[in-house]
Amino acid sequence: MKILFISLGCDKNLVDTEDMLGLLQQKGYTFTDDENECEIAVVNTCCFIGDAKEESINTLLEMAELKKTGQLKVLVAAGCLAQRYREEIQQEIPEVDAIVGTTAITQIADAIEQVLAGRTAQMFQEIDALPVTDTGRVLTTGGHYAYLKIAEGCNKRCSYCIIPKVRGSHRSVPMEALLREARELADQGVKELILVAQETTLYGVDLYGEKSLHRLLHALAQIPGIFWIRILYCYPEEITEELIQAIKNEPKVCHYLDIPIQHASDRILRRMGRRTTQTQLREMIGHLREEIPDICLRTTLIAGFPGETQEDHEKLMDFIKEMEFDRLGVFTYSQEEDTPAAEMPDQIPQEQKEAWQQEIMELQQEIAFDKAEDMVGSVLTVMIEGKVADEEVYVARTYRDAPGVDGYLFVNTSASLMTGDLVRVRVTDCNEYDLIGEICHEE
């Protein structure tokens, strides 16, 4: 029977999808991307913000229509929305045959087999169950890069965030399991590892009694075949000097750091339950740039948090101007039930949230365009992502570009290149966020 997998939400969710694909492949199932061919559909859902929740619900409803035609025999809801709203899914979308929680993904085959045997299935485990390993992951990223989920859950309890309730408390994957998985990925041709977790910076505290991300980086860097290691989701207050030095001195570790700061007004940061002040953020960013001058810094912000004023917004705008982040994304605040922020007074109208979001993005656009122009003339190692159809142009990423969220570098060349190739390129021009270059045959 052919299974259609739809993975929504973040890259951590994508790792879960790849784990489930591996488990089902071992059971003899085959996969399809065509909803007109599938007999089983698994939707790995997200519920982090309102838009993600809506997308998950709409996708389940679309698949439910296929159930009515008789073509689709089994519909499974997995992931965060399934974990959080299992009863509502049962009641509102009765076409869903099985619900699989975030820590029960190893039971995906059992769930499908129960449904095929004529029973509905609900698979849930303790929310703080250990992270899954050794599933024989099936990569969906093209094979030249892969996400390595180093921890699950979060202890921060930011006032706007539902993640601890659907993903549990922070728990690290043992280092030996991660190294084994990384070696297997390298053997499959993976050249770039992207470390992800709800928070990567606290890796190892629960297992080894201290922050151990720097130790993990040193160990991963020893694996033959791995050329780039990229780190996402670093909370600024948890960045250690050992981590900074590992990024600086390990040649395989990209000079790239994703630091979601969310805001820069101290008053809003306190209301969010964040653990940094604007001064501390400024000091950390300054220190990172002093130690690693070519580091690329990405951040994420929230516009329109409850109680935010025009003065708070202006403080954030001033901070963005001063810090000149290389990469920046901004979400409008999403009022998530069962979070402290949802009950706060002074909720901001959606129109105001979107206006502030637009102002931030317009400012960041100016900064990003200037930074792209500054790259012209530089020589960079890039990873080939693919070729532009019918043109002698390849799409590539630099160390400054995480897949799916950052820009590209377009390489003009008649050479024959393969996805995953690493080549040296001289930047000759830029087009807004993206760079343009040509193969560099000499330094």
C-alpha cells in the first residue's frame, strides 16, 4: 500500500517525518507524492502559531475528502496538533482513523495496522519520553544535507509558547547516538549537518551535567564526509565561550548562528519571559562579531506582543538598525490558548501587528541589500543545490545561507556540476537578497 506523507511546520518535525518514513519502509510500505495514488495518508501537523494550526487543519480536511471517495483507506494525524488537540480532531474530523502523539512516532506502523484491521488507533506516550533514534531515517532533503535533532522539548517556558506542552521538557539525545546517526548520514552522502532542537545551546546539561554543544561539535567535525556543520536555535543567554571558540576554530563549523531574540525592549522581553536584556544582547552580539568577524547572524522577532507600545516598537527598530542582523524573520504575535500571554491584557489588534511587522521587514530589507552588496568581490565556498532549467546557471548556498530560510547564490558556469558539490565562487553581483557569481579558478 502506498503512503503519502505531508510534513508541516519546522525542521524538527521534518526529522520526525523522516524517522516515521524509515520505520514504515522497514515494514515494506512504499511512498508516493501523488495524492491520487495514495491509499494511506499521514499528516505530520504543527500548531506553533495560528497560521500553522490553520494549515494543519485544512490539510487534514483535504485528506478527509479523499476518504469519502473510497480511494484513501487510512488517514493518520501525527505531530504537535495531534498531541494538543486529539479530542477535537476526533470530534470535528471523524475521517481521521489514527492519532499519533509527538513522542509516539515509533508506533506509526502499529497505528496503521490497527486501522487496516478495522480499529481506530490512538498512540501516545509520556510527554517526556526519550527522543527517538535508530529508525533508519529516509531523507527528504535531497541527500546532500540533513537535519540532526540533538534534543527534544524545552525548559524555558516563554509566556507566548505552547511547545513545552506538546513537546515536553528539554532532554538531550546521547552523544554516541548522535555520532552514530551522523556517520550513517555521511555514509549516505550527506555533506552538511544542520543541528536543530527547540534549544540547541542547552545540549547535554541533563545528560552530562554541563552544556556540551561545543564537545558535540568537535566530535562531529571528526566524521569523514561531513564538510559543513550549521547550528540553529541558540538562545543568546546560553551561548558559552567554549561554543564560540568551537565555531571559530573548527573548520567544518559554519560561521553562522541563529539566535532568536524575539524583541529588544526590556519591558517586552520581561513580559515574554525571556532571560536577556537589550544590553546583554548587544554585548553578546558584539562579542560574537569580535571573535568571529565574518559570522553571519540570523534572528527571529515577534511583532505585536500583548502590551507592546509604539515606544517598544521604536526601541526594537533602533536595535535592528544598530545590530544590522545578516538575516532576520518576524512573526506577528499569535494568541495561543493555554499560554500565559494569551491571558494578558492589552492584546494588540491584528492590523497593528501587521503594520509593525511590515516596518521591521522594510528596514531589514535595506540592511540585507546593503550586506549583499558588501559581499561583491568576495570568494566563497558554495554548495550546489540544483540547476536552473535551460540555463547555464546553478543555484547554490554559501555558509551564510541555511536551506529554506535564507537566500541563494546563482553561479553562471558552463561546467557540469552535481547537487551537493562544493565549489569556490567569486561574487560578481547581487540581486536584492541573492548573490550572483562565477567559478573562481584562482584565489
